[in-house]
Amino acid sequence: MLGERLRLAREELQRAKGEKLNQAAFAREIGIAPSSLHDLESGQSSAPAAETLLAIRDQGISPDYIVRGKGPKLDRRKYGLHPIMTIMSDLDHAEQQVLVDMAKALLRKKPRRSGAEVIKLSDRKGQ
């Protein structure tokens, strides 16, 4: 479980940063050997050392999520993630797909507005 959460959080961090973050690169960033990270993610090692958890936290990954599976994977403040992304990251793939399908259905129902139209509408509401 812990290893799977660490892998998922690393992948989420990769998406948030918009850069490739494989096991070797992430291991270097948190100051451990790539083989140690592999062992953690594969479940061959039971728990990271306290200093490794601190280094993981410094990368913007929640140690609470890694150890206990509670809360969001990433520190939303560090990466400026929209709250919906935090919610999505806490759902499994099937639940995420349900939300994506709902959003697509909502977008099909509403006419798309340009930025200028939205500003005009908001100005009228303030009057």
C-alpha cells in the first residue's frame, strides 16, 4: 500500500511539475539510491526513513498521504493546484472518469462564452 501511494504521488508530482520524473530522477531529488526507491515503491521495503519522508515532503508530497493514505497527495499551495485537482487526485480511476464524464456533459449543455462575454455578464450582475 505505502509503495503504491508513493508511486502514485510521484506520478502526480510529475504531472504537476510538467517534467519527466522517473524513479531515478526522483530518488536523486530526495537523496536516496534509485534501488531504494524501487524497493519502497514495489513493497520490498516497508517504510522510508524519517529523513526520506522529510525530503519527500520538501518535494511537495504529503508524508501523511504516503504513510497513512490520508489527505491529498501533493501540497496544493506549493504547486498552485486548483482544488478540483486535489479532489481528483484522491479518487480512483473509475471515480475520476465519472467526474470527467459529468463535466463533459455539462459543457455540452452550456453554450461556450468568450472572455469578453463573461466580463460583460459579470458587469451586469454587479449593477
